[in-house]
Amino acid sequence: MALRVGVIGVGYLGRHHARIFSGIEGVELVGVSDINETAAGEIAQTYSCRPYTSYKEMLGQCDAVSIVTPTTTHHAIAMDCIAAGRDLLIEKPITADIGQAKAVVAAAAERNLILQVGHLERYNPGIIAAAGMIAEPRFIESERLSPFMGRADDVDVTLDLMIHDIDIVLSLVNSRLTDIRAFGKSMITDMIDLAKAWLEFENGTRALITASRLSPEKVRTLKVFQKDAIIAIDYQKQEVSRSWRQGKEIVSEVTRPETREPLKEELHDFVYCVRNRKRPGVSGIEAMNALDVALKITDLLRNGQ
């Protein structure tokens, strides 16, 4: 029996959710919902499903949904989906604040529903390839820079971009976060457009995370410094460079895993978790932890600390 899936929100990213779900074997894309009737109609026609302007009308036809709407709407939509008994994938960040995130996580757990959050970089082949090389990192440096795209300007860059790398850093460092310092600035929106955060962990690991939507070019990199090596990941190229000392020389090797579309891997994983009732790699708990750190950084920036 096919798994019936609906997509709520078919803007920049939601239309890709529709595309991918429509091509997964054993999945039926039953509908897409968007307050923009024209957009919903176009995507529905493209992928042979029904358009809705009210997601509540669509829920009765679905087993599971993707929520790909502005962050400020996540909580209300997720709670409606949970009340209808639907498994759900929410694009990151899980919600706009911790209180909302706790409510969503608790409600999904009470109904024994699958709750996955779209922290896409967990499915990047570069990150997956590097995972086996990383052990006890001492310093992590990440850069996530983008030109201004005129989207996601309802949230700070900490929630739009930086939260990806916060999630990755937290997944790599098995220790309690003890200190946060941050610098940031608003430039072309009313929100924070550029941010740098310094994180310190109880085990001595430190991380410097930079995010900007003011860059002339797109940059997505992560460097991990550990006792025996330096590991550099290029998210865009989906490759890993590892350097280490051999005698008196520094030698390097580059790993280029098979190129894959991270979003496709993520949605396939969601379908697998729903079918097999498995806990997702990025459940509501991991997403809430990343959100908590991102909001603490945001508070520091807004309070000028």
C-alpha cells in the first residue's frame, strides 16, 4: 500500500519536496498546499496531484506531511498535523522558539508520531564520508556564506543559515556547551544578516561559526582540527580533504564520495522512518538542541554582548 504524502508550502524549497516525493517508489504525492493558489496549482499540475489552499483540507488524505513554510508558522501547522495523527517532517528550524519546539516534540511523542526535522547537511555525502575520520576534535571552524536571495528574511541569519553548522558541531562534539560569544550585524534587513559565534565545550573543544547572507559568493565549508589530522569538508563539492603529518612532511588525500542530492536522501530517510517506525537521525530533540544554541547566539547579538 502506498504511503500517502502531502507537502505544505511550495515555495523555494517546498517545490523540491514535491518533486522528490513524486518520484519515490511506494509513495503517492496526494497533494500540495499553499496560500498562493497559483503556485499550488502549478506544482500540483506538474506532479499530478491535487492543489489545496488550506492544508487542513489536505490532512484527511495524507499519512505523512512535509512542512516547508516560513519558520514563524511551523508551530501552528505542526500542532494541527499532530492533532490529525500525521507523521511529519518540518524544515529547519523546528520552530521560532524553544517553548514552541517543546510543545511540538511532546505532542508528537504523546501520539507516537514520527517527527523529523530538515537539517539537510546531515545527509551531505561530504559529512557522511568525514564522519569516520573525525575523532575527538579540538577546534572546528565553519563558514556558511550566501549572497542575499530575498528569502527567509523573516528570521535572523542565525536561524536561517548558522543553525545548519550549529547542528553539525553539536553532533561532532560529545560534550556540554559551557560558553558562547558572538558578534553580528543587521545590514539590509531588519534581522541579523551577519553573525560569528564562538562556542566552548566542557571537554576543551572550541568552535568558530560564521554565517552571512551578504557575501558576493556562496561558501559552505567546515574544518575540523584534531590531534592527528586536519579534515576539511566542502559541502558544495561534497568532498573531504584530510591532512596529517608523516615524518617531517604534511601529506594530504582527498575523498570524493558518490555525488548525491542531500534533500533526496533526507526525504527517502523520512519515508523509511515512517514505514518502519524508526527514530530519525535528526529528531525533534536534536533540532531543539540546535535551536536552543541558535537562539542564545541571537539573544547575545540583539543585546549587544
